[in-house]
Amino acid sequence: MIMGLGDKDQAFAWLEKVYEERNGRLLGEVRVNPMFDSLRSDPRYTELLRKINLAP
């Protein structure tokens, strides 16, 4: 997976594509799956949560 490679730009590009395709199952995991831990400190992560209505 892209996050494991440390390329945050690619990870966010992939997440944006998932968002545009309306794949709710994958986006629903973004808050709980440890795979996304490395992205949580990035402002784009917070913005993504807002877009998918998962912001705290």
C-alpha cells in the first residue's frame, strides 16, 4: 500500500480518487485503520475527514 512506502502525496491522491468514486467502505476505515496513522498529522487528512463527514 502507498502509505507503507512513505509517499504521502501519492496516498492523498489515491484517497481523493477513492472519494471521487464514492467508495464509502474504504473511506470509512480512514479514521480507524492503523495503515493511515502516518497521514494523521497532515492537514490534508483533516480536510479529507471533513469532506467525508467524519471530522471529530
